Amino acid sequence: MPLPRHLVLLSLAITSLLAPTAASQESDQETERIRQTWNRVFQRTAERGEKWEANEFLAKAIAGRHPGKALDIGMGQGRNALFLAESGWDATGFDISDEAVAQCKAQAKAAGLELHALQADINSFDYGVEQWDLVTGMYMHSLLTGQAESIMRALKPGGILVIEGFHRDLNSESVQGGYFGFSSNELRRVFGDLRVLHYEDLTAQADWGGRWRSGSPIVRFLARKPREVIAGLRGPALGQQPPTDVPTRFAPGIVSTEAIELNGVFTDNGREFLFTRRVHDEFRMHRMVLEDGEWTRPQPLDLLPGSPSALSVDMTISANGQQLVWVGPGEKLDLWSSQRIGLEWSTASKLGAPISTDAQEIYPCFVSDGSLYFASNRDGGQGGSDLWRAQRKPDGSFATPVNLGPSINTEHNEGDAWISADESMLVVASDRPGGLGLYDLYISFRQPDDSWSKPRNMGPKFNTEWIVYCPMGSLGGQSFLFSRRNGKTWAEMTEGDIYWVDASALETFRD
């Protein structure tokens, strides 16, 4: 006999209330079963003494890249997380297997490495929001793609995702049974919000998987999260109207703001702009990049090892666009160098002797043959801070710097200087007597006998009662940028902006 309608409804209501609890219990049981399965796998691995090397594709993906925060999903015994930590990354790894996590921690301790190793389930781990410069997951397959939205959200703008796994055409069963792997272009589709840097399906030596290792169909995927752009900011020179022969603030509201900014350098192709902004009393290099026709918002470019917010000012880029040199911390102030790696810059290293010394070195400037001009108060000068030139040698090193002599240098301070790529023109900031302010810009031209003309004050069009400094020609010689600030010292400074002018204005000073 059928139940009365009200009892049927009551039964359905009770079932619906109990269903989540039952489903939750079932899920917990499945998670525990998986944990125990992988614990046995890693116990056997340890008993056999097997050692896994870092993934080759991951190693290539981070080669030269400045370390940041990294997350290794499903890290196992930690082969890749340990490699990242050893490479200078602030690495976090997690795995469902507490046995694997224990083995990883033991290896990290034995190697003296700082590593955050956590026991967690991939489906419940808190990935965070814009937290990671690098996320990697090796041979995690559908477990990884199932977290695609969380992973993309967790990447910082500019952060990269590195994945390797089997292609589904392998058609073999996993440890847990069932077919597994990535189908063709599945990663492109699932991680569609990222910019793909590398994708390939190939037959290669898998670095995980026992009997599947030899001649396996492999998928490799490297992608980057796009940086935040300024909508509508398009075109060359940050979309600014070309300058005239009268200096004006550069990119007001974008670069020149209520904060204090100085320097200003475009790469030769005009697709990247670097400048310095004071943030919480720290002078930090910032970067903007032209991506898909729009300029990204300024973001700090931190390249110094272990000191993300350390001083970074006065940048110059080599003529081939492959080397970036700037002023950073040192005995007093020293010059640091970074190499271009694809679209990024490598971790910096200090330029050693004969460039950086116990004295102060500031404001480098590359010329076309790779030689480097800079200012220094080292011994052997005319007094105060002088300009020096270091010839680039065929092996890439620098010869002993040569003082520019009394035609340019005085007993006063000659500091920031820009020298044109062909070394026919020089603009220098100096506090020599007769200027309009604390520091003025002076201009000099190469003479037929290879000497420099007497530096000439560039007058009130450029100079004011403020400090005028940071000269830099840019955009293939079409524009000239410089900076102005108030205050005799950095502590007294309350205003500072970047200015630009058409480079033809400099030619009016030529005799």
C-alpha cells in the first residue's frame, strides 16, 4: 500500500538533510583511501632508495628567472620543491601523502634548505589570490585541471604556470586505475585566461611513472598570467602626445604622480619603460610593458637577491637590449647588472672591479659599443664626483675606467650623465658655481680632435631653482627625459617628477 503523501514528503526531506552528511563521509573516506595508497607508494620508494631528479622542463622554465614565491602542487617527496628552494625561491609544496611530506622535510633539513612542506588535499588547499610567482604541478593530470580557476586566481600578474604530464593517448592505467593524462590542447583550453609561452605534445623520456618512462607521450605547458593593463593606454611612449621643444611632465597621473618619481628609460624597441618611484621612503625601480597593444600598470621590478625592496635607481639598458645596469646597495653605492631572459630580467649580480669599488659609483650609461660611463668619487679624479668611462672588452668585461679629465670634470660634483649612443653629445648634472639651482644640467659636444667642448649650462628652459638631474636620451634619440626635485637632501624632498622634451631641443646648444 503506498505511503500517504505527507509521509513521502517527510521521507524526502529527511533524505535530503542526511544526503550532504553521507556524501561528506563518503568523500572523507575516499580522501583517506587515496592518502593511504600514496603513503604505501612513497614508503616503497624510500625502501628502494629511489631518488627523483628535478623536472627538466621546470628547470628550463625558471633558468635565469628572478626567484619569487613558488607553489608545487602534489609535490610527492619534494623533488621539484627542493630544487626551487635550492634555486633561491620561497618554495611551498603540498601533497596528500603525509609520508611524502615527512620525506621532503627530512631532505630539506639534511640539505639546509628553507621549505614549506604541507600535508593537504588538492581539492581543499587554500591557493590564495595573486599569491604566487610560480605554480607547478607535475603528472597531476585531471587533479590539476580540476583546480584551474583556483590556480589562475592564485598566480600574481606576470606569474608563470609550469605543467608536465602524460598525453591521454598513452592509454594506460594509473596507480588508481582508469585512463589518465591530458588530451590535445586541453591545457590551452582549461587555462585559457593565461598567455601561453610554450606548448608541445611529444614523445620523450618521462621523469616519473616507472614502466611508462621510456618513449612516453608527454605534454609540456608553460603559461604566464597577463599583467594588469591601463585600459585604453596604447601606442608608443605610453600613448603620450609627442613632446615639443619645451619640457613638460611625462605621463602625468601615470608615471609623474603625487609620489616622487625620477629616471625614465625606454628599451630600444619602445615596448618597455623603466623608472624609479619612492615607495614608503624606499626608491624602487618600476616597470611598464606593452602587452597586446596596451600598457601595463607600473609595478616594482625587484631583482636584487634576497632584498626585494632595496634601493634600485639610475637604470640604463645596453644597445642590444640584453643588459640592464643600475645603482643598488653596496659599500656606499654600487652598480648592479641583470640579463634579459625572454620577456623578463634575471636576478641581479654586482658589477665587480674595476667598476664597483669601495668608493661610490652612480648613474651608469651605456653607449653603442657596450662601454659604460658612470660617476664616482674614487681616487684619481678632479675632486668631488667625476665622470668615468670603462671600455667594453671583446670578452664582455670592462677595462680600467678612465677619468674624462678637466674638460668635463671639476673640483665640484659631476653626477648624473647621459652620453649619446655615438658618444657625440654629453649632458651632465653638476653643482658647479653659476647655475640656477642646486644642480643644473650642462651640455657638451665631441670636438673634431676627439676632446669634449666646455660644458654649457642648458638655461631656464631646463634648469630651475630645484635640483635638475637624471638626463637620459630615449626612443631611438627622438626624446630626451630628465627629472626635477625640490629639497637639498633626500630627506627634505617633497616633490619630484620626470620631464621630457623633443631631442631636437638639445641641438640648439651646438655651436
